[in-house]
Amino acid sequence: MTSSTTFKTPVRVGLISLGCAKNLVDAEVMLGALLKSGAEITNDPTTADVVIVNTCSFIDAAQEESVDAILESDAVREANHRGQALIVSGCLSQRFRDQLPKLLPEVDAFMGIDEVADVPGIVDGALKHRQARLQNPAGESPRRSSRKVALPTEKTEIAPLVLVNRRPKFVPDFAAPRFRLTPQHFAYVKIAEGCNHPCSFCTIPRMRGSHRSRGQKDIVDEARQLVADGVKELNLISQDSTYYGMDLRPNRTGSIASPGNFSAAAEALPGEATTLSTLLRGLNRVRGDFWVRLLYTHPAHWTDELIETIAKCRKVVRYVDMPLQHIHDNMLERMRRETSREHIVELIKRIRKGIPGIAIRTTFIVGFPGETEAYFESLLEFIRETKFERLGVFTYSNEEGTRAAKMTGQITAAVKKRRRELAMKEQLKVAQAVSESFVGREIKVLVEKVAGGEELKNAAISSWEHGLLRSDSVPETELSGRYMVARAEADAPDIDGRVLVRGKLAAGQFAQVKVIGHTGYDLIAQPVVSPSA
């Protein structure tokens, strides 16, 4: 089954994409391949011939959401269109490729990371598989009386198709057709796939494979086309963006994940070598007025050259996404983060000194096995002292197959929840002070849309990869009238705060505004120059 499949009769495909921005790009590639093959895309699952659920398996809550979406899709199919094929893609399929056919026999086909460009052929196969099941009642999946996943009571005669490469090698490229799901003014650009880090709590390397970088020219070509199409913000994503290009170096041997080994490898690179710094400089040379935002950096892989590059590149926003996970040395060692408290503290000093005005976003995990009250208190103190401009908090999720899952000293759910709440209360104080420092200042923002009623509320927001972002204890704002939702350099899409601008501005464009207040995590502003429209 390859992307050379062309549908002779119209096939309507619906797609549900869950999880992170990296998963969203995979969904966009699938839609692009489907459209090129003659399929029609629909947002109405009741009329679709095929429904694809692109799943996340980052933590247990994400897995539950994915399974719920699969079972709900099957229920909609049963009520409206029994001939509809159901396909499950993404990280859940990749991680549980052996178990899922038995756990979810309703599904017609499971596809993995490597198969995203081959989705037209898989859709064709899933449709034939569904018809075979309907023509053979014994081959149909048993109906469920509840939404709980359980082993089927009897073996089905026609098992789901399983099309999952155990060791993913796929890397997206500019030539692959892509149908963007983001608003026109911003896009995600995947610069690499996979991860080489040994973090004891994480399953991503097992699901996504080892780190593999895209060629720099391919990325710059994509960026140039996106900017020509009206994109104002390029968000660079991968599992570890700071590792970009290091797998392309000549005569590479051994692991360079630790700070010392990475620095030595970086210094030994030939002058023409591809690195994150050369990529940022290449993107900065693309003509147009746009932002470049760097997401998913690792504290072990920062170099002085990278700091200098960000400082000198006008189009690279003063924003860094750098998950730290903890600060106590014992916890960092148990997490296998390859960094120490001393390294992290010094790195933050170097970044802030080298890039004036930088906003640093990080995430922490609380309730990791072995985290004592003293270790947790050291984390709280670090949050108070460092004053991160943006911060999210996870409660530790025990993931099957990881080193951490087998560790002694597991923490109860109640303790984890309490620690997250305490950490976010400390960060709220920091966030309010950061927001207050912006009052009276003029800043450049990217306007998103007209603010509806929900956008004017400072509601709790969470992300599977960025933790709890806002505290439930923050009161709702009392804003009224016309406002626009915008973002400043310090605000990544769907992750950070917002700038609520009073008045009317053109959506999808940059604007200069003056900050006149804040709501804790969000800024309130007005246009510097009254809009003409």
C-alpha cells in the first residue's frame, strides 16, 4: 500500500487529530496525501466513508482520550453508517501495535508513524476490510456494552489490519503534499523526528525512533513557501530541536546526549556542518515579515553559538521552550536527564545575559518516584528564585515499559495533585509580576481573531506536553466590549498566555499595541495607532 493509490470513485474521509503539534503535522501530511489521491475531506463523521483517529500516547490521560475517541467513533458508525471504515494512526498504534488489535477489534486498520504518507492505500485497504467484515457476520467485532477497553470475549475471525513499522524511519519533506490545519497566519515546521534521550519516564524514543534530522535546504524551502502563502509565524518543532543536525555529522560514533559529549561533538564539527544555528540563520535570511519560534529544546544541548545566533537573528523571537523536569540533583539523576542543577542554573544565566528580553518557558514533573518533601521544596524555591516567564507543571504519569514505572517510592495521586497545585500557586505569583512589568510598554503582537465570550475568561488550560498552564483559582476577567485575541513574542500558540487587545485589528497580521493591564497570565492592551477600519 503506497501513496500512489488513486481513488476511482469519491471517498469521503474524516480525521480526528489528538495530541501535540508534531502529531498535528502528521495529520496534515495524511490529509495532503488523501487530497492528492482524489479523496474528499469532511468534518461530519456521520457522512464519512472512512474515519481516521490520529492518537496520542504521551501520558495515561492522553491515552484515555485517544481510546475514548476511537470508541465514540465506532458508536457513531454503528448508529449512522455501518459500512464506514475506522483507522487508528499515531503514537497509540505505534506503542501498542501488538496489543491493540485484541483490545480494540472494532478498528479496521492500525497504522504507524512511517505510514502517514501511505494513507491513501491504507484507506483503500480498510474499506475493503470493512466490507469483508460486514459480508461475514462471524468476522464482525463484538459489540461493547460499555466504553471500557477489555479483551473481547471471543476471537474475531477477521482481525484488524496492522500496518506499523516497529522502528520508524519516516522524516517529512517539503515535497510531501500537506493540508494545513492551523490558521493561515501560523504553521508548525517539523525539523526532525525521533529522540535519542534516555529519560526514565518517557516512551517517545520507543514510539518515534531515534533522532533523524531533515535537510536544512528542505526546511528553508518549506519556510519560504509558507511565508509566500501568508504565514507570519513559523514554529520549529521536533522531539529535541537542539540536537538538530548532529545526526548528520560525518563519522559520528557513540552517544553525545550529555552536555560534555555534546559540546565536544559540536566543537569538532567542520565549518560547513548543519546545526540548529545554521538553520536559524538560513531561516532569518528568508524574505518577509515573520517570526521564527523555537520549541522543544533540551538543556543539555545549548551552545554559546546558539545563544549568539538567537540574539543576532531579528526574525527569531525572544522565546525559548526548554523543559527542565526538575532541579534537585537526585531527581534529575533518577529521571536520567543528563543535567545537574549547577548546569541548569548556569545555562539560564548565560541565556538571559546573551539574549536580553528572552522569555523562558519550562515544564516540571512533580510526584516522580522518590520525590521527597525536601526535594519538592527545592523545586518550589527554584521557581521562586528563577522567575520563569512561562511555566507548566505535570503530575508524574506511570508509563508501562519505562524505567520509572519499576522504581520504588511511587507517589500517591493525592500527593501529586497537591504538589502540582502548590507549584502553580508559586508560579502564579511570578506570572502576575511578569505581567505587571509589561504594563505601560509597547509591544509587537500577532493578531489571531476576534475574542468571543470564552476568550475573555481566564480559564484553566492544559496540554499533554506543556502541563497545567493556568490555575483554576484565577478569577474570571470582567472584560466587556470588542477585543481581539493576539500573541506576543513570549506566547506560543495554544500553549501560553494571550494579549487581549481592545478595539478592531486585522486578524493574521502584526500590530503594535500598548499594554494597559493584565489578568494574571494574560495582558490587556490597546492599539498604539487607531485602526483605520
